[in-house]
Amino acid sequence: MSSPPQLRRVLTFRDLVLYYLVTGFSLRWIATAAAAGPSALVIWVVAALGFFVPLVFSVLELSSRYPQEGGIYVWSKQAFGPFAAFITGWTYWGSNLPFLPGLLYFAAANALFIGGPAWQAWSANSVYFIAVAGTGLAIAVTMNVVGLNIGKWLNNIGAMASWIPALLLIGLGLYSWNRFGSATLISSHTLLPSTSLKDVIFWSTIAFAFGGIESGSTMGDEIQDAARTVPRAILTAGALMTAFYIVGTLSVLLAMPKEQVSGLQGITQAIQTMTARVGLGWVAPIAAALVTLNALGGVGGWFAATARLPFVAGIDRFLPPAFGELHPKWRTPYVALLVQAGIAAVFVFLGQAGTSVHGAYDALVSMGIIAYFIPFLFLFAAMIVLQREAVGPEVMRVPGGPPVAIVLASVGFVVTAISIVLAAVPPDDEPNKTFAVVKVVGSSLVLVAVGVIVYLIGRRRAGTHS
């Protein structure tokens, strides 16, 4: 990669921990897990061991080996060359096109609780969801174009906004259990994960919830002392994420039967139910506002990270050179940011095509999961291949050396491959299953195919024959 334009190193350890929390920890996955019942608690543990632990160790080593801007793009390039790097970055970037509207739909759904029952009439209104998603997208892109030193505050506030609802949820769940007993039967039988198709499909969503730890490395040249800061931030945020997910899911199940939990509004519904029980109903609208703010922070964080991938591809000239340019005043990759915003806006509308609001949300999640997991195949494979390269003392190696690193990365690779397959299967309540599968799988295949074409055109432009 040619010498990149000079970026500003504005992210500190605190900023990076908050960034990982806002991108890697989402309150909506607690609701999704609780809706599956007590077995979700076991699945959280299995997903942590089968996906999150391999991911954490792989990112720790790879980010200390290659701390430059681009993260997963650079790692794949070092292991497999420019084509693999481009497809890795392309699919990782492309996964956010449907993911960001899905996250914005979640924000819009929970914002309705701020106004109480009167606002719930909008819960099935597509125009409302499109308007809120468009507004949230505009806020995220504007703050990030002005500068990461500005945009990071949306991430930071969004991360801190998740703590209060999460802690409130945990506290009220334990109080509700102590006073009224558990609303959900939790026993050895209900904890046992089901092998039914519906529950197996859910496993991929739980693995997806643990993603995000790799994202901060895409901004390596904008992190102060990245080689030292990234590992410390990953370990800190990773421990908090795992605890919040498991304890938060348990708290929802203590307060509500799983049948009453919705993946789109479940967290706010749970808080509303618990606060009403103890005479603190006035807290629910405040919690709803915080959940909404957390989702907007997540949009800002993911928006910033993935825009760095077309930026480095532009520097390598696999995309038009304009993608590799910085704003003359704010020193941000503004072309990459604006192009990503424009395409994401199109997906806000496409997500509503031919299905209900709830169906659109599920389709957006599934589309995001498939495209998002493809780069992890490259990440784990790169971890295996790069074990052959010698490293210096500054690299954080996996305990046990290359043999353990290869085993962990292999486990992560297999779990990722299985998750991709499961994410393509539509949920039981999807009214048009055939259309849902075609939209989810077809859009992912089109994304990869377009990436290959763009790479071939870019290779000719860059004069690369590798």
C-alpha cells in the first residue's frame, strides 16, 4: 500500500473501549436472546467459546502484528494478497449497508416508547421507520465527516447510554425475581438448547452479536499508540460485553415470559413491564430514550469504521483514487463516508420492499449477518497462515504459540461458516419465505460478484498483476 494521507490520531484508550462497547454490545441482542428462552443463556456461553474467544485472540495478535489503518483489510492482504484483501474489505463494508438501517429501525421502534401508548400507533408505519432511519443516518455521517474527534462523541455517548438501561434491566430483573418470582421457568430442561430449525437459526444471530471487536483496528492510524491501546481496550470491552449479554438476558427472562419478548422492542418492553410493577413507570420513557441513543451511537461507530475500508482501497487504487482522499479542512475520508451514506440510504428503502416492518427488520439482520461473516472466514484463515511469519517481542501471541493459535482460528472459521448457512434460513413468521431467501442470499451473492468486478477494474487502474 502506498503512503497514506496523514490522519489525526484522536482515539484514546477510553474512546476505544467505549467504541468497542457501542459497536460490539447492543441491547437489542439481549431482547433477541431472551425471546428464544432460557436456552439462550447456554448459547451465549457456547458462542463466546466458539466464536468470541477465537476472535479476540486472533484480533489481539493480528492487530499487534499489523496495527496500520485498514485492520482486517491489511491482515488479509498480508496473508493472501490484494484480491483477498479487497473482497474482505468489500464484504465487510457492504455488510453495513443493510446492517445500519436494521440498527436504525431498532432505534425507531424503541423511540416510540418515549411517548407512551399514544406513539405505538406508528409501530407498523413504514414511512415513520424510513424517516427516522434517514435522520439518524444524516446525523452519523455529518459528525464523522466533520472529524473523528467530533464523531467519536456520538460513539462515546451511545456507549454510556447503554450502561444505564443495562444496569437498570439487571437491577429490576433481580428485584422482580426476589419479589414476584421468575416469570420464566429456568431449569435443566429449559436451559438445554433445542435442535429444532428455528432455534438452530438463532445460534448464528448470537454469534453475530459478539462481532465488533475487530472493527476498531480499521482506524489503526487514528488511534494513539495503536499497538498498545487496541489490545488493552479489546480485553476490557470484551469482558464487559460478555457479562452484560448473559446477565442482561437472564434479567429479561426473570421479568417476562419469553413469548412476550420482541426482538425489535424487547428491551424497552421489559423495562416498561418491570418499572410498572414496582411503581416506577416514569423511568420507562427515559430508558427508551437511552436505548434509542445507544443505537444511534452504534450507527456512528460502525459508519466510521467501515468507511476506512474503501478509503484504504482507494489508496491502493482498487477503487477510484478519490476514495483515498482526505477532506482538506477536517482530514477525514469524506468521499468514502459520503458514498457509504448514499448507498445505506438506498438500503433504508429496499429493506421495506415486499414485507412488513418486522419482516424488513429480520431481513436486514440476515443480510447483514451473511455479508458480515464472510470477512471473518478470511480473518481466521489469515490467522492460521500468518503463523508461519516470524514476529518481534511487540506482538501479542496466543498463549501456547502457533499450535493453539491454529486450533482457535480453525474453530472460529468453522463456526463462522455454519453461521453463514443458518443466517440464510427465514424465520417461521416470515409471510413470504421464498422472497425472503431470494432477497437475503441473492443480495449477498450480488455484493460479492460486484466486488469481484470492481476489483478487476481497479486492478487494471492500479496496474497490479498480483
